[in-house]
Amino acid sequence: DIGYINGRYIGLNELAVPIEERGHQFGDGIYEVIRVYNGKTFMLNEHLERLIKSGNAIKLQIEHSIDDFRKLIHDAIAKSGEKDCCVYLQITRGISARNHLFPNVPVSISLTVKQIVPLQKSIRVNGAAAILHEDERWSNCYIKSLNLLPNVLARQTAYEQGCFEAILVRNGMITEGTSSNVFMVKQGKLYTAPLSRHILAGITRMAVKKICKQVSVDFIKQSFSKEELLQADEVFITNTTSEIVPIVTVEGQTIGAGRPGEVTTKLYHKLQQFVA
Ligand code: PDD
């Protein structure tokens, strides 16, 4: 595992960020989490495009090009010697005396490359539990912002109730998870919320969309309510680190047959081939 900040490689526990840094003091920055399978980055271009989109949305003045980031990431992976790992890349508005106004300083770029922590086997095999939680976040959730307090609080609430994820509900409709996109299967068709300001455009979501085409499963971008979720045949969540995780109970209520469903399992296996 290694770290990198503003041009130098460091150990993960090395002190590197001054107190007066925008990410540290304001959460004034953005990030990406990118999966590496057998030394190869997964959908890196899509991640970098989303990174730039997030940067533009918060008016970061990034001098680096997509190619610069691609090189930085590949160099760091090579340097780490890891094969199956995750890259965490963060850009903040830089180092400057605390003041809400934008400083006129270069952005800070940091990253870590860390070995993957595999998902608990029992969750893979039997599925996981989720709670429903009010979506208390702001209206710009398409930005992959460092400000994750509502996500952290909801996720901790789920954990304290013995659950893996909190599925967020805004005006009665499912948006996404605290760090995942949410899907339901009903009569063989797959449903997920359409892209909007209220969800992050997940890269794994994008991969699932492609896979659905290959296996002839309808991928329907349509919002659904928490009642519809509870009545679903199957539910799963997706993200870069956990890929596809079957959800078999929500708020203590059993979903479908109470075990990972047929469509979920098929998509998961197809995704494994996709990344191989
Ligand atoms: N989170 N929605 C939210 C709010 C997320 O934080 C994430 C990912 C996703 C899924 O996006 P992707 O498929 O591109 O990973 C959806 C990352 C993994 C994290 O914060 O660690």
C-alpha cells in the first residue's frame, strides 16, 4: 500500500497535509475510487471523465489533463506492486489560510493504492441486509464530493442495526445507497433511478447497463418507491469496491425468496467475466 501527495510518494501513515488545507478544513474537494483487476484499471476513462465533471461542478481550477491523471494512476499502481487493489484519488482546493472564499493556490492532488479487502464470503453467498433511511443530502449528489457526512451517519445507523447498507429515500422514492447505486428486479426486468442531481452516476451502474444488453435483460431507468422496493423480486446494490451485492432483507422484510436472485447472480457472474 502506498500514498502520494503533490508530487511525492509517501507511506500511508506519514504526515503530509498541513492543518490549513481545504479538504481538511472544508471538505472542499472531490474524489474517485477506481478498481484494479490483475494490474489493469477498470473503466478508468469513465472514472476520469466523472472526476473532471465533479471538478468543473465545484469550479476547481485543475491544470492537469486526463492523460496526466492516467499516467499518475498507472505509475502509482506500478510503484505499489499491487495487482488487485483500489486507487483512491482526491483533489482539493489546496493549501491556504482558512477563508471561505476560493484561494489562489494550486489544487492538492493525493492518492492511495491499497490492496482490496474482499467482501465477506457470507454476504456474497447469502446476500446482505439493508435499512431505509431518509436521504438528507444536498441537491448535487451527482458530484463526487468529499462532503460525506450524511452518508457516513446513515451508513453507521445501518451498521448499528446489523445492516450492510442504508438505502436512501427522498420524497418516498429510492435514490441510491450511502456509497452505492440501488437496483430492483421485477418480473425479470431491472429498474434503477434515472441519472439526476440526486444520485451519483455510478461506473458499476454503467457496467451493469452494458451487461444487461449482452444478456438481454431490460435495463429500465425509472424511479421506484420504497413500497415498490419492498415488493421487488430481487434487490442489489453496486459500487466499485463491492461490485454487485445482493440485498435480501430491507427494514427486516424479506425481499423475494430471501436469497440472491437469478438475475442478480447472472449479472454478478457476467461482471466477473467482464473484468477478467
Ligand atoms: N462510492 N453512489 C454513491 C453515493 C457512491 O459513493 C458510490 C461509490 C456509488 C457507486 O459508484 P461507482 O460504481 O462508480 O463506485 C454510488 C465509492 C466506492 C466510495 O465512496 O468509496
